[in-house]
Amino acid sequence: MKSNTQLKKSIVHLLTCCFAITLLSGQTFAETGHGGEEEHGEEGHVELTQEQIKHAGITLSTVTSGTIRDVMPVYGVIATNAERVQSVTARFDGVIREVKKSVGDPVRKGETLVTVEANESLKTYSIVSALNGVVTQRNANTGEHTMDTPLLVVKDFSTVWVELSVFPKDVAQVELGQRVRILSLDSSQIAEGKIIYIAPLGHAGNQAITARALIDNPNGIWKPGLFVNAQITRAEIAAPVVIRNEALQIIDDNPVVFVQGEEGFEPRAVTLGRSDGELSEVVAGLSANEVYVSKNSFVLKSELGKEDAEHGH
């Protein structure tokens, strides 16, 4: 009799515990489900103030149509534009009375470089610069006699040549007037130019053919002797939707672009088509006129990673 009573009490206690566990589980599920909906509303977006956007150096661009270039990558070296060089010589033999410039000095067109006293007339005359440039050689000093060698050499570096090495198998694809993009080895500097010359002979050493491009160099950043990378444009293809390559980030092994929306910046998976060194065609995932992060989008990827880590805990 006593054992039956204890058994009934045990059964009642067990049922009570099961009921309590069921209620607790239901409450937990409800709370978890509700919390998950709130997190889902915020998940996948990064909100930044205008000040944060400015501080992070984030640049916004509008999705537009554009042109994708089919390019041939080649290597090259910067060279002096030989058509912008002056070898300063004396018109009449005589004694050098003054040399006004040294190596490295900038000169302006029409500026006096050297004064010479002519042997026959004993009159002093001036030799002036024929161009704006820099003195790269000096072979004259006061009191010396003029010689057949140049007294000074002045070079204008406002434009430079880029000597490109093209393999024989690719020469047929290179033409005068083709556009060329020049990139420094670290890609921090970019210039645009055109092919102005294709050598009729190849180099005996490496069998390459030289194609020469002319580029502007107003700030003097392209220094003769420097090696560069280059992309010769073979064709240009119109694409209805293009973005800048630096906008792309990889998340979960997929290319992603951060798009500006009402809730912040959304990582949008995209399907890419053709691409060149600057732009990529988007065949799915983006529409024209949407606003996306075209520069420093890695900042948003980092912030998104922080959110995921917090939600994981």
C-alpha cells in the first residue's frame, strides 16, 4: 500500500516536471523566434553616418552602362621623349664666360643658359633654351673653350615615351593609334596614352618587338628608366551595367557589392561578365541607377564581419 502511494507521488512529480519543461521550452522558443525576427531585420545591413562614411574614405557611385576593354597585358619601361631634347651648342667658337645652369636645374623656354665670347668678333652672345625642361648634362665651365660636344643638354619631361615589349605572336594585334593604359608596378599611378610607333625589327636577345606609347607627364611622376605594366586595348565592348573593380568584395566565396538602401548598406551578390583592369560587367544582381560603394568597400565588409561575430556569440 505504501509502495503504491509512493509510486503515485512519483508519477505526479514526473508529470509536473514534464509540464514545466514543456512550458519553459515553449516560452524559450517563442522568445528565440521573436528575437530571430528582429535580428533578421537588421542582419545583412551596415548603417553608417555621413561622418563615418567621410572618415572611412568611402566613395559612392551610381550604377551605369559602360565600356569593357579587351586588353593585352605587356611590360614596358619609361623613356625620354627624344623629340623633346635640346643639345645646347655654341653658334660661334669662343670662350665660355658664364654658365647659368647646373644639372637638375629647371629652365624655361627663352631663358639664357650660357654666354660665350666669340673668337673672331670678341663680342659676347647668349645661348637660350629652346624648350621648358631640366638640365640633365653639363659639359661646360667658365673660361673653357667651346668644343664640338654639347655644352648642356636640356630635356622636357612633360611627356614621356613608354617602350613596350610585344611578343612576335601578338604583334599582329598591335596597331598605331591604339589606346594603352600604363600602370606603375604597385598600380598606384595610372596614365593613358596611344601607340605612336611600332619597330620594324625585333630584339635579338628576347625576340620582342618594341611598340612605343606617348603619355602626358605633367607632374613628373613617370621617370625614365622605371619599369611599368601596360594594357594595350584590342577592342571596346559596350555593357549595359558596369561597376568599378575595386567595389567588389568576396563573401562566402561569392563576389559582392555593397548597395546603399533605406536600412544602410546591403551586401548584394552579383554575377559578373567580362572585366578589364578598371571595370566589370554585371549580368545579374544590380540595376542601373542604384547607388553602390565604389571605393573602400572593404570597410563595410569588416563591419559586417564584426556583426556576424557578435550574433554568433
